[in-house]
Amino acid sequence: MDFKIPTVLTSEELMEKAFHRASKIYKNGTNTLDTRKKTALAKVTAAGDIVVTALQGYVDRFPRMEK
């Protein structure tokens, strides 16, 4: 059997990737406070989604040992 184990980012690399992508997000609001709230929420949500997607990809691509 020839298994190809995917390259897994370290925790620091994964967080850096997530926060770097999330830092580019900007949302408009009705006023300054609303804009900041929406932007902060979008950044946190995006960072979480990026981490979840990356970790789920590792699980999906990791070789399975079937019985």
C-alpha cells in the first residue's frame, strides 16, 4: 500500500493563515460602531471557518486503514 500523508500545518501556521485572510475582511454598517461590530464578527467567523475547513481537509485526506 502506498499512502500519501498530507502536509499538516503547525498550529502557529494555521492560525497565521486564518488571521491573515480574516484581516482583509471589511463590512459596512449603518454607523461607525455598527461597521466595527459587523467587521469584527465577520473576521472571527471567517477565521473559525478557515481553521475548521483546513482541519476537516486533513481528516478527509488522511489515509484510512480499512479492516
